[in-house]
Amino acid sequence: MNVRLLGDRVLLELKKEEEKTTSGFLVKSEKQQGDIFEGVIVKVGGGKRGKDGEFIPVDLKENDKVLFNYGQSVKIEGKPYLLVNEADVLMVI
């Protein structure tokens, strides 16, 4: 993938959740606003400048599994990803 992220943005691959009933049937789950999602970081931006002009690098790295609550859908080379700011990532798991 030949993309360069700007600022403190990270590109995520969303983990697909499949819920099954006890008898083995798949259940379609619809996410609601405010739900927390799980994903894997594919690319990381370089960082951003703080209010004082000091450079602040991104505190995440590729292949981190993370929980987040917001993302912008994008397609790159026909594959769906989510683009989020570092501040939207809640934790590394």
C-alpha cells in the first residue's frame, strides 16, 4: 500500500465481529452510535505540532490492536479501512 498519512492519523483495519447463537447461527449485529470498535493499525502518520510548536510523535505503531469509538471509512486499493485521529483511539489491547 503506497499511502502516507498526515499528522496524527492512523489507518485501521476493522475487526469483523461475528456473533453466533448457541445453536451456531450467525447473528447480524448493528453498531449504534457510541459503540466501541476493535481494529488493527495498518499505517501511522508521523505526528503533529503542539500549540508551542514542539513536535509530538504518534504513540501508536503498526500492528497494534486497539479499541476506538470513531472512524472515517475509506477504500484503498478496493479494500475498506477506517481513518482515525490518534485521540480517537481509546486503548491498545
